[in-house]
Amino acid sequence: MLGPSVVWLGVFYLVPLALLLVQSFWTYDSVNVVTNQTPTLDRYRALASDPLYRDVLWKTVRLAALVTVTDIALAFPLAAFIAFRIRRKSLGLLLVIIPLWSSYLVRAYAWRTILGTDGVLNNFLVWSHILSHPSSALLFSNTAMYITFTHVWLPFMVLPLYTALEKVPPSLMEAARDLGANGPRVFRHVIVPLVLPGIIAGSIATFSLTMGDYITPGLLGGPDSNLIGNLIFTQFGGTLDWPLGSAISMLVLAVLACFLVLASRTGALEAQ
Amino acid sequence: MSVSTYMNAEAPSVELRGVSKRFGSVSAVDDVSLTVRKGEFLTLLGPSGCGKTTSLRIVAGFERPSGGTIHIDGQAVTALPPNKRNVNTVFQNYALFPHMNLAENVGFGLRMKRLGRADIERRVDEAMALVRLEGLGKRKPTQLSGGQQQRVALARALVNRPAVLLLDEPLGALDLKLRRAMQFELRHLNQSVGITFIYVTHDQEEALTMSDRIAVMSGGRILQIGTAQEIYEAPATRFVADFIGESNFLEGTISDWENGVATVDVAGAGAIRARCVDRIATGIPVSVALRPERIIIEPSEQPAAGVGAGENVVRGRLLEAVYAGSTLQYAVSLGDAAQLIVRSPNLGQAAGVGNDVSLRWSIADCSVLVA
């Protein structure tokens, strides 16, 4: 049984990643815009010397972390509501899943119609006299990007969290109450530790999806909204500096690997 | 001792007054009143669905009663949540926290009370020693046997020194031998720590061997409350007589009553005299309840010599004899209408099936139940 999955992983994941790694050591001739296969650390030196890459990477990590934390905060009450408060749980889950049936692009564009100058939000703010003129600050900003990411990745946090919450035996919550814990302390000492694997599973999804995205910055971001994914995209699609693009990709992979190591330290991955 | 603690010591440990609980149209607990004394081991006994667990959950605070009041140590707690009540529960499935080790499990209640670390450690060690699990504090609950988990659950509740310990069928998941040992241990704990125990079970043997008093429940009501002996010797209703141990029931009508003894006409058996505290009018249909082990069976050709004035004697035909090791169980027909089960100690000789036999028992051993 292990054989086919090893082949699958090898052909579709490990080989491409290995090629990317090899390519990051190739030489780029910027004058003739060609690459040759002479091994060099030149592209990594370029990465280290230009603060642009470090700044954009740091900014992307911060945004991914912010989106993840926000999604945890939003998903908890929603998942708890579906798990404990409603009888038709499958209907609640369906409502969470339905947005996933539409294209990611559609959902990102939807935020353009909401946040745009002639968008729903601006019309409402003007109608209610909170603003005198429609604001152009809502769209094409880091905030718009943050809102969009938080929204489109939310189901990936809700689903594992719901699954984890549903597995918490009600008797454990009663036992905690019985032993003198009030609501917030039951939450902190019993519910959160028990659903931690679910939170981490969801966080891996929201964090890595944000880390790798380059569509939303283009659709909703402002002039300073480039993420690390956009830099990689530029190297492959614009300047044709594939070795640099590969080197940046390796950097992103290293960040994600660190994140996974941290996650596995909590023991949550074994429990899944 | 201050006056207030003295007054408190006089108050019952737990008092339920007219407590009811309805779930939709279903009445789970129906007008239950109950007074539990300090340090008492009281058992709520009944079949599943009789309301015993719901009653316990009402005392714990997990269920809000639809009507009635609950007092613990004289204080009204009806509206208080579980974390504000000085009671602790041992759950049926133990409900140990899987993400904490044993010491953390046992110390949870003390931590919630914000005790100092040294205090918590000392009291956890004491509680672990009390249930004979010293030195296992670093283990996780999953590394323990069912019996050990049970003892951790006990320690986790007792360490808080609650006024009342509530136990919801705590021995249900254990095998018979372990159950016997734990019954003894629980009884011993109750006597040594001086905490009131309210124990829920459907196992009559457990109830009889452990309890100071037993409340027999059915259909959300308490049918009878008393010591094991009172319940067994003088069941108040047919349900109680049938649920606690085994009983024969002879159906008949009252023909006479005098000084707490009624005479009942039973088809096939003639006039049977039985204990009957209150006067019942002639002609009222009743049952006579009689324990199988209180009947003496003899071959009928033997003269009924030595039959005292306080005894009933009937004749019948032996239908069946079952060999059960230490006892022999007989089925005896009294004509077509009635049949008695008799259980005798195995003294080495069994009566022959098909023979006529003579049965006798003391008037004090049978009682009249109004149908």
C-alpha cells in the first residue's frame, strides 16, 4: 500500500521541488536574459543583499499570521454554534462549504464590488451620512487584502475546528464545571487544549494559503501590497530570472517548514 | 465550635422539596422530596429511565428543575450553577481530562479555587494516597486500567472536600470482582471522610450492601425510602417487592383484619395470614408478597407437627426443581391458580418432582400489598 503513494509523492511533489532547488543554483545572465546551468550561489546573494525581499517576506508572514489569528477568532464561535447549538448540523456545515463551490477569483472580485468607490459599503456609508463622499481608501489597500484573505480562507479554519469541537465529550465540560470552573475557564483549560489539533490543522491551511497567494494582492491590493508570491511570479513571468524565482520559493518553503516544525512541537499533528 | 457551624451541622446535608423536571412533555422527575442526613450513604435505586440520574444531575446543578427547591447544608442552591455548589460528582464514564496527567486531573478543582502550588501538591498527594495511587501523578489517564481511572475520578472529587459527593453509576463499567472490591472501598471512604454520598445505581445488590438508606425510584417518583432491611423486609409496593430481590405474589381478597395481621383468601391456597399495618376493609383485592427463601418445603406425608400458631401452611405439587449449587430452587403449584417459587439451602437432598409437598412460612415473613 505504501508503494503507490510513495510514487505519487515522488512524481508530483518531490521531483518538482528538487528541480526548483537545483534551478535556484543556476546562473542568470541579466544582459542577455538567459540562464545557464553553471552552479552558483549568486541568486541567494542577491536575495540577501536586497532588503526588498526580506521586507516583503516579513510583511507576508505578518499578514499570514494576522489572517490566521483572525480566522481562529471568527471560526471559534461559528464552529461552536454549529457543533453545540443547532440541531441540523449538516445544514450549518453546508452553509460554510457552499462558498467553496464558487471560484476563488469570484469571491475576491466580490470584495471589489463591496469595497469599491461605487461599492455596497461606500453607498451605505454615504446614504447613512457617515461619509459625505465615497471613499477610495477602502479598495486597493492592505486592509482590503486582509479582509479578503480572512474571508476566503475562513472555511478552512471552520471545518477542522468544528470536527475537533464535536469530539469534545460533553461530560468533560460538565466535569470542569463541577470542579468549580466558570465558563471562560472551562473554555481555556478544557476546550482549547482539546481542540488544539483542529486549530493547528486550520492554521496550517490559512497560513500557507496566504503565504503562497499572488492573485488577491493584484486584485485588491494597493501600490505597496506586493507579497512574496508576487515577487516569485515576476521572476518567472516578467524578468525571466527563474533561478531567483526558485531561490525565493525556497525561502518561502523554509518559512513554511519552520511553521510546520513549530506546529508539530505541540504534538497536534500526531493526534490528527 | 461557633454557633453558625453548629446550626449548619443540624441542617440536613441535602434537601429536595417537591422537585420536578420535565423534558418537553416527558416528566423525568415528578415531585420528589428527599432529606439526606450528614455523612449518610444514600442510594437512588431504580431501573433505567426512573429519574435517578436526572435527580442527581439536579443536585449537581447540571439540570435546572422545572419546580421545587434544593438546599445543601441549609443553603438554597436551586438557582446556583454547578461551579458555585459545594458538591462534586464522580461520572459514570469517569470524565477524566485526557490532556492532563493524573496530578493535574486531581488538582483541577483546587486550581480553580486558586490555591497555592504547595497546597495543591500536598492535597493532591493526600488524595492520591487515599485511593492508593501514590506515585502515579505523572501518568496520563489513558495509561490506567478502568479501576484505576475510577479511583482517580474519586480522588479528583474528594480532594475538594465537598459537602456532598455525587456518584453516577460509578462502578457500571467494571468487572464483577473489581466492582465488589470498589463497593467495599466506597463504603469505607464514606465512613472515614465523613462526606455525604448520594449514589445512583440500577444494581440492587450494590444498593443493599453499601447504603445507609435506599430510595427506590420508578416513573420519576420515590416509591419507598428506608434502610436495606426495611426495603427488603417490608416493601411498600409491589414494584419495590419485585425490583429488590425476588418475590412471590399471591392474589386474593381481604377476609379479616386484627392487630396488624390480615387474613387473605387466596384461590388454591386457602386463608393466608400476613402482616398488614393498616386496617383494610373486607373484600378489597390485595397481593401477599413472600420471599422465596423464607418458605420451608417438606414432603407432605410428614405430619405438620411443630407448625406454630404464627405460621401459614399450604399444600402443593412440586413442578420443577433447579439445582443452583448452594441453593435449590423449586416451583410449586397451588392448584391451577397460583404458583410459588421456593429457594432452600442445598442440604444434600432434593425433593422429587411430581410429589405433593407441604410449604410453611412465618406470618411475619409475608406482607399485604394493595394492588
